[in-house]
Amino acid sequence: AQSVTQPDIHITVSEGASLELRCNYSYGATPYLFWYVQSPGQGLQLLLKYFSGDTLVQGIKGFEAEFKRSQSSFNLRKPSVHWSDAAEYFCAVGNDYKLSFGAGTTVTVRA
Amino acid sequence: DAMVIQNPRYQVTQFGKPVTLSCSQTLNHNVMYWYQQKSSQAPKLLFHYYDKDFNNEADTPDNFQSRRPNTSFCFLDIRSPGLGDAAMYLCATSRESGVPQYFGPGTRLTVT
């Protein structure tokens, strides 16, 4: 069975500071991995995806994520956070037709 | 712009009164999904269509049904909404399996 763990429920970061969100997955084979962002009352927007190849993937809005097979991790990073990055972030693992989401990490940005 | 559209964005229904939520897409994707997302929780897959083939998740209540009359549209029918069905309902599409799912803005359902 596939599953995703996001250990941090809530992170507060200062504007301009770096951000890292953790994601660990459990999956029997090489997974497809995704990060989505959800602003309050909105749908999910795809930030980036990993299928294969280069383990460092670039996404939209200045985000990047690194796939580490040995650690079963797919952590999301941003070097300098903007106030508009305040949102909920979901890591997901998928194959076939099913996406399994983590519980999400809420990011608060303070001025 | 190609996109996933959900109507209405907000829906209020009464306990036990059937309600239908709508999703349309201009992406011409083969697969359409319905998710339920309760407050502060991750989205939970209810079912999906691959073309006209319907695939129900094992733990989706019978109260939830879906229709896909054509490639562009998919409907979520809740036959007898209970208070516990109040949630955000998200529609998503993907071209094939294993590719990203693209989500609509969601419909917030309130049951009174």
C-alpha cells in the first residue's frame, strides 16, 4: 500500500527566510511524487512532480524538491519565502489512477 | 486557458435533500476524479472515471454516485446528504494514469 507522511503539521517562517517541508513516502516501486499547494477555500495547484531522472526537480513559484530514494523522502524547499506562500502544502504519491495525499503542512508567513 | 471548472463554488442543501455537483474540463483528459476534503484534512478519493469506465473506491458510501455523460462533464450526486457530508468536493482530471492530476477550485457543500 502507498502512504505519505508529512511530519510537520504547521510551520511558521519569516518572510525572506528559507522554507523546507518534509515528506516521507511508502511505496513498493518507484513512485510518482507530487507537491500541491492549496490556498484557503481553493482547489489544489500542482507545484512540481517527480517521475524519473534528475532527482532535483524545479517547480513553479520558485519551489524545488529533491527525491532521495535511500530516505524515501521528497522534501520541498524554497530559498526565500514570500507572504503569498502562506497556504497548505500537500505531498502526494501516486501510480495508476490513485493519488495518496499526506495530511498536509500549513505554512504561516510572518512579516 | 484549458482548465477544470466546478459549479457551483458554494452549495447549501438540506439534510436528506439530493444534491448534484458539476465538473467540466477543457483539457480533453481521459480520467476524471472526485475527491472529498473535510476541514483540515487531506483530500480523499471517492471514485474516478477512465473514459466511461467507473471505478469506485471501496470505502465510498453508497450515498455517493457519479455520472459522466461525455468526456467534458462529470457529476457528483449525493442522494441523501447527511451533516457528515459537509465538505469541499474537488474534481480533478488527468490525461492518463501516472501523470499529474489537475484540480478544479472545488465546491464547498454545506448541509443544514
